[in-house]
Amino acid sequence: MPRKGITGHDEWVVTEALATAYVALEQLPEKHRPKTHMDDIKKLLASGREPATVSLHLAQAKCRLNPDIDPLQIYEEYGISSDLYG
């Protein structure tokens, strides 16, 4: 069976990259945040995905970028119930 795209999971790789980029930009001081680009990244993330899926990708990215923060706190910050992932 032929691979779809370049890696076989291109959409997932791009989604993870966009979520990680968004969370990293979100952590910059307010005056250094490229708001227009962040809005565009958010639109790209939301395109064709359920809001809950976007929240999950963002929460997972924040967990990776902030290993010292309690993951359950991060999931709750993004509106994900700790009942589902705790």
C-alpha cells in the first residue's frame, strides 16, 4: 500500500509542529508575540479538526515544553477533563 504524503503521517507531524510553535510563541512576553502569525497558526490548527482535538494537541505541546508543570494542570487549562486523562 503506498504511503500517503511524504512520511505517511504528514498531517499529524504538521499538527504537532503547529501546536508546538503556537505554545512556544504563547510563552513569549506579550510585546514580542507575533499576534497575527499566532492567529494564522490557530486557524491552520483548527482547519478540519474538532476543537477538542486542537486543545489536546496544544496541551500535549505545552507539557513537552514545560516538563516541570503538572500535566493535569495543563490539560485543565486547555479545558480537558482530568477524568479522561488522569
